[in-house]
Amino acid sequence: SPHDSWLVIRGIETLHLRVKEHSRSALIVAKFLHSHPAVKKVYYPGLTTHTNHDIAARQQSKFGGIVSFTLKEDTEQAAKDVVCNTVLFKLAESLGGVKSLLCHPATMTHKSIPAEKRQSAGVSDSLIRLSVGLEDVDDLLQDLGKALAKVSVSNKIQEAVS
């Protein structure tokens, strides 16, 4: 429609600025997650530790705003403890907008796939996918830190009981 076309044209005018900010913030978030004690693995091609970092660096100038990670406690409950305890990151299947979103693929986008097939494809029970938006990156880090603290506290309680 004419209105949709106008929205696309309007959005394209600032796309380069938004992609630049999404990428900058996503790299900061990925580094934060990489160093967090509750996180097992971070998937973001902007990290030099990523398997395909060299290829991505040759092929693109920015690495985008999508970051995925798994938790050391590889359970659905641990992932739910994170995704249900963020304030700025909203739980949604849509990715790539100006607002920060997160998704738990095992119970959302990949729920219909049998668990064995999901896991063999790398979609573990604790995999969380982030779409880093345009909010202040320090606020995003604080939001994730508080949510990840729920998992860390849960781990300590389980260790004490065992």
C-alpha cells in the first residue's frame, strides 16, 4: 500500500544509523555475556571467539544486533528464569526491531521439533536469542545482569542442597 511504501522509505533513511547502533550495542552485550559466570556459550560473529568470526569480518562491515547464548545450567527452567525476569528485553518471536526482544527457541520458534532433533541441531534447552535494540546499552546490560542473577542464585541454592 502507499502507506507501507512510505514507511519503508522513511525507515531506509536512517537504516545505516540504526544498524550501526544495533551492532555496537550487540557486541557490548555479547562481551558481557561471554564473561558472565552463568553463561556457557555466546553466539555472535562479532566476537573473535566465534567459529566464523574471520569469515564474517571479511564479508561484512557490521555484525548485526542478534546475539544468542546458552546457560551453564542447560535446562528449560533456567532459560525461563532469564527470559521471564527482564524488563527492557521483551519476550517475543519477532526480531530486528528498535526495541530489545528475546526469544526462547525451545519453547517458541522450535517447539514443534522433537527435543532430540532440536538438540542435535544446536538448539539446547537453555538457548536464548536476543535482538538488541536501540535502548541505552548500559540499561540493557543491567537488565540482563539482574535476570542472569536469578539463575546464579538458583544454582547456588541447588549446590547447597546437594
